[in-house]
Amino acid sequence: MAIAFGYLTVLISIILGLGLAHLLGGIARSITRRATTSFYWPTLVWVAVLLILIVQVWWVDFSLSTQPRWTLAGFASTLMIPAALYVMAFLILPETSDMRATYFENRVWFFGLLVSVPLFGALQQYLVEGHVHRDFDTVTKAVGMVLALAAIYFAAETAQKILAVVGIGFVIAYVCAFFFYLPLPA
């Protein structure tokens, strides 16, 4: 059982690691090119959110280590979350010098993928565990989806700034409330 998960988790870790590397490289690139980079603080807030989410996904996937049986569909659904986070990393921090313009160009795609992450999580639960959890964690993810949908719907810069502050507060509270300790396999 653990051997299978150890094998499967390599690809999950690679995808998450690539997303993490892109974000950290993008931050370093922006700092070294600070004379020509037009910084936009909501972009940096969402970069921080993505950094937290990437680490949180890697952290929580440990709870899958004792799954007795894996299928290709279950594994593919497990890869969807890291893949979405990886694409989000490129959307929020591409190789450009104007963070604000890029933010608004990619906003709908970025937040659309953010909406999809909990949906992919529910699909993963169903395909790997045989059911979707009905608990406070699921309700909290639904609230997060509403926030991401609001970021798609409300295009005004003021709304985006408010949602960035609310978003990082929400993600920090969520991770601290549910995933402060390493989740033990069931």
C-alpha cells in the first residue's frame, strides 16, 4: 500500500515542485529586474496564496498514503489539483514586467482554476475514497469557491484588492484550522 503511494506521489511532488519553483523564480526575477518591473500588490498576495496552497496540497496528500487500492482514474484526479496550481502559477506570475496588466489579462482564467481546485478535490475523494466528504472542511471550500467566483465577477480594481486581502486571510485561516498538524492516514 505505502509502496504504491510512494511511487505515485513522485509525480505529484514533481508537479507541485515545478509550480513552487516557478513562483520563487518569478519573485527572484522580479526583484532582480525591479528597475523595470511594475509591481502590483494583489499579484504578490495571490502569489503568497499559491505558495501556501502548493505546500498545503503536498502536506495533506500524506493522508492518502494508506489508500489500499489505486486506479488510474483516482490517480489522475489526484494530479488535477497540482496541475491546476501549476498553471495558476504561470497565470499570476508570467515572465513580464507589468504585473497589473498581466493580473487583469489572466484574472478570469486564474480564478476559474481556483474555483476548480475544490471541485477536483471532491472528484478525487469520490474516485479514491468512494465518497465525497460532508463536513465543515467541504463547507469551507465552498466559501472559498464563492470568493473566487466573486473575483471573476467583480472586475473593478477596488474589488480585486479587497478580495486579495480577504483571500489570503481566508486561506491562512483555512490551513491553520484544518491542516496545522500533518493529517494522519485514516
